[in-house]
Amino acid sequence: MKIVLAPDSFKESMTAAQAVAAMERGVRRVHPDATCVRVPMADGGEGTAQAVVDALGGELRTVDALDALGRPVRATYGLVAAPGGTDGGASIAVVEVAAAIGLARIDPAEREPLAATSAGAGLLLLDALDQGAGRVVVGLGGTATNDGGAGLLRALGAVLRDAEGRALVAHGAPALAAVTSVDLTGLDARLAGLDLLVACDVTSPLLGPAGATAVFGPQKGVDAVRAPVLEAGLARLASALHAAVGHDVAAVPGAGAGGGLGAALLALGGRLVPGVELVARAVGLAECLVGADLVLTGEGAVDAQTARGKTPAGVAGLAAAAGVPVIAFAGRVLDPAPLLELGVLDVVEITPPGMPRAEALARGAEHLERAVAAALLARADVG
């Protein structure tokens, strides 16, 4: 029996590799002789750099950066040689913005979206350019920021100006509240020749009820008081970016990803690519599915957003094309319908009812192992 283990990370509980290990332990409880194919996945967020580096060979490079509150941190990104000597021999960098400005770096009590800046992500891109990268894959997701990428743009040489033409010094919401134009003339010249791919797992625009503030803001500390302040600032930035680049980057699906970093990277000439598709190609998931009897996937929460480019949906799509059944697992299952509509056999919540969140996160691997074993025992029709 061949079982492909292809989960994403379970946010704040397990990395994708740890989830794979827990799944394998669960499989072996029921099918000790099964062939388990380990394929840690990602969709542009946590684990993307590791997945691509593991698939293509390369290294993880650790550099000085800033977290979302502007504090010095050490952050890691991936650097690999271009396959087959493409890109003129230039390296390919894989940057997860969450490595610097991720939500996981900020204690819940310290999260302040009005002050948060994406400048640290810009520092990672600058280092990648210093290392000779001709292509940069930027994984969006999991950020503690909601600044529309203003901090990243400034780190790369852009200048935000107020109505009097003065360069703004402030970061976060204070800068957004005053910005009327974005001067891109001082951008690092190396960006002009860069192939910038933006691995994105959502289709949200920058603004509105489906935008960065409304959909992703609450997990970052955005409440009813902060939301209108941030939305108004992002609208000002969107207008300034439109004037600077000649088209409305804010309306593009995915512009709202990463607290609006999608919009900023589009303004730099980036191309939005579904993150799960990019990672799946890099790790050879389609090839791993050949001859498989079952696929196990999952992530921290399954909800209405899951079908919009998240790892379980991407894995389910490839598995369906290969004719392989899928079972998905999650710490919380808020809405299983989108995955069930994709043909997933079952969507299993691994957390015992009523368990406090902190305990559930700490014991995630234990719960996943147990849930996998129980699901396999219950499905005599698989394998």
C-alpha cells in the first residue's frame, strides 16, 4: 500500500515536516508495512522555502532583518542554483516574508497592526539581490502586517510622499494616513531585470469586504476601531500606486495577500502565481501520486478560504486528476464543504472537543497521529 503524505504546516503547532512525521506514525499504527511517501507541502506561506530547497537542492541563508514591529531579527530564506543553467546562471531565491515579519514572531499581546511594517521583507529581497538572484520567488502569507507593502517598497528604495511632497518618515498606519504619492525612481536598479514570482494562496484584492483588512486583519489584531483607519490608509496607498505604475494593482486578485504585500509586489512588476502549484511542481507531487492508493493532506484550519488556493485544495486537485482518494485533516474544521466538493473523502478535525487552544496547539502532533490512525481504521474501502 502506497500512501502519499502531503500536508501543509499546522500554524503555530507543527511544521509541514512535523505533520508528515505525525501522519506516518498514524499510518504505521494501522498499516505497518505501508510505503509512505513524504511530501511536505506549502502554498506560499510557512515552509515554502524549505520545500523548494529540499526539492531543488541549495541552502538556507540566514541574514539580519526586522520583524513587523521594526525590531532586529535573524531571518532565513532559500537560495538555489538555477536548474539546467537557466537564468544565465543566476541564483533563484525563495523568500517567505513571514520569516521576518510573520505573525508567529509577535506575541499576541504585542500585536499592533497600526504600527506594523513590512520593511523586514524588503531587507530579505535586498540580500537576495546581493547574492546575485535573477529570480526571486516571494511566498506571501502569515504576516503580522497590514501596510500594503509600504515598508517593503521603502526598504527597496521607494519614497512615500505627503501632499506637500515631503518624504514620510513614519511607518505603518501613520505613513498610510499621509501618503499621496509613491516615488519609485529611487528603487534598486537590480529590480528592473528581476524575474519576480509571487507565490500567493488567496485571491483577495487589497480593499473592500474581501480585502486585506477585512479578511485577514482580525488575526493580526485589527478590530472595529483599527479597521477603518487601516482601510482608509490602504485606499490612499492604492491611489498613489495606481498613479505611479499606471494601472490599478489594488484590484488584482491576490493584491490583498500578506497584508497587502501582493499589491506592492505587483507594482514592482511581480507575477502572482498560485503558491501551491509552484511548490507542487518543485517537489514533484504529481510524480509521487503515480501508483498511490491514498493521499493524506491537511493544515491548521479548513474553512471557506481553503478552496481558494490553499494546500489541501491544491493537493486534492492533483490527486483527483491522478484518480487517488484523499483524506484531509485540520486542527479546526469550520467548513468542510469546499474540500468535499473537490472529491475529498473526509475532512477530519483532530482537536478533541472543548480543548483549550493553547493545549491543542501544543499537542497537535499527538492529535494528528491519533486522527490518522482512526480515519484509516474507519475506512476499510481505502487500501
